[in-house]
Amino acid sequence: MLIDSFNRQVNYLRISVTERCNFRCQYCMPEKPFSWVPKENILRFEELFAFVKVCIDEGINKIRITGGEPLLRENLDTFIQMIYSYKPTIDLAMTTNGYLLKANAQKLKDSGLKRINVSIDTLQPDVARQIAQKEVLTQVLEGVNEARRVGLKVKINMVPMKGLNEREILDVLEYCKARDMSVRFIEYMENIHAKVNIKGMKSDELLAIIAVKYHFEDVGFDTHSPSHYYRLDDGYIFGIIEPYNDAFCSTCNRIRLTAEGLLIPCLYFDEAMSIKEAVQQGNIAEAALILKEVVRTKPEKNRWGDTEGEISKRAFYETGG
Ligand code: SAM
Ligand code: SF4
């Protein structure tokens, strides 16, 4: 079992399989990064899998594939199948922008993927174009339909931003509610890669908008989920991810692996250790030691709520959010 210095059990690994993306979301990577990581620096699936096995053997029981856009990586279903075959009971999920989902949903389902989170920040084609800097909405919505049709459990993520999609909180909530899909509103997290004038919306602003139409009660947190949950009178539950709130960190159970093999203890800070050399040399004992060291050094909390804090240098497209 992996326990950090603040007595939190770490059982969740997020793997960013590529930093590349077919969108340029303004809150994530407004321009193409200065240079993409060259393909030869990216760990092969066999190398990532060697590390995944170490993690599972040490107690990781939840894995999320993310990116960049994970569906840009060729043969992703083979990688998912490798993990699933090693431990079929693993909670295996993916976060995607949904653009390539229609063509891939069945393959993903067949490979052992159980759940999928799709980022939908708006239901208006022109707003989607403005946020992603590309014509995307029709294809994303078709991807969601197909994922549901093949039996994947779908959740929606929305990042509410002032002046962009702030009028669509209820629309997105109702789109999800009508389809019995969960929605999670993610408070925008400032970082140096996002467009400078982005202004996120905080939990209390979102709740005030929802309260105009619905009565709801605060049902608190699930163990190990960063979401703060609320229940409408008809039983529908929605979540808000509040990185500015200390509760976000006090139950944190996750570490992150980048496509280049950097193992990251906290989304906010720059610190990381590389497992690349260890897995490329087949040194599994060393990979296990690095895993334990990264867990040991997990910081107590992020600095998003800290007005003295610098803006995070972490790129969401690199860490996978
Ligand atoms: N490309 C995929 C997607 O967009 O779903 C997966 C990677 S993306 C980095 C993972 C999640 O991080 C998405 O739900 C996205 O909305 C969220 N995200 C990216 N930048 C963010 C930011 N600055 N603040 C809050 N959430 C962010
Ligand atoms: Fe790409 Fe996802 Fe970042 Fe948007 S949020 S630019 S889809 S990685």
C-alpha cells in the first residue's frame, strides 16, 4: 500500500499518454507549445506498462488515461487491453475532448475501458469554436452519443469561464441531467500556459446560478473524489471541483505520469522524478523506489488558494489535468 507523509493512501495513477492535442483550449494551451516533445522521447506503451505493473503491485487500483488528447496516440486500445488483462478489476477510465470518440468508442469498450470523461465546456458551436480554437462541437456530441451507445459510462467536465460560457451552466447541467450523465464543473486553475485574460468562476458563483432554477442540498465529498457534490430535489447529483478549497488536497489519492516518464506528486508544483531510465533498463526495483519516493514527497496542499502563490508553471496538457 502506498501511504504519503500526510497519511493519505495513494491508489490512483493518471497517465498522460501524449502532450499533443488537436484542440487549443484557451484555458490549457492557447498557442501551440514552443516545441512538442520529440516522439522518440515518449515512452513506448511496453515501457509505460512495465511501470503500471509496478504501481498495481504496490496498491494502485484506479488508472485514468489522459493527455493532451489521448485518442491521438495510435493503438491506445492495445495499451488499455494490456492493463485490463493484468488486472481486470482495475477501475480503468479515460478523459478525452471527445473529438475522435465516435470512431474509437467500440474499440475502447472492447479493450476493457469502463468509464470516460468528456470535456464539454459549451453547447453553442460558436463558443466551442472560440474556446477550442477549432470547429468541434458536432463531432464531440456525436462522440458522446456513440460512447453511451456502446455502453461506456460517460461523465461530462465543464470549466466555467466569465465572458465565455458563463451563461451555459444550466444548459450543460440540463443536457447531462436529461441523459442521466454526471456533470462536474471544474474551477479554472490559473497556469502560465493559459491565455492571460481567462477569468474562471468559483463554486459560490456557480451555485448561485443553479439556485435560480433548482433547489439542492450539499451532500459533501465522497472519499477520494475531489468533487464537492450537491443533490437536486429530484435526486440528480452534480459535482464541483474546487482546487481553491483545502478539502481538495486533504483527500488527494493521486499521482501523475507524463508521456516522457515524469512522475508528478502534485498537479500544482513543478517537482517530478523520472522513471524513464529505470523502465528502459528493465530495472523494476529502481522504478518501485522512485514510485515510493514520489509518494513520500507529495506536498500537503496546492497553492491555488494562496494569494502570495506564484502562478503554477504546470502545463495541463502535459500532466493530463
Ligand atoms: N484533452 C482531454 C480533455 O480535454 O478532456 C484530456 C486532457 S485535459 C488537460 C483534462 C481536463 O483538464 C479537461 O477536463 C480540461 O477541461 C481540464 N483542464 C485543462 N486546463 C484546465 C485549467 N486551467 N483549469 C481547470 N481545468 C483544466
Ligand atoms: Fe487539449 Fe484537453 Fe487541453 Fe483542450 S483541455 S487543449 S482538449 S488537452
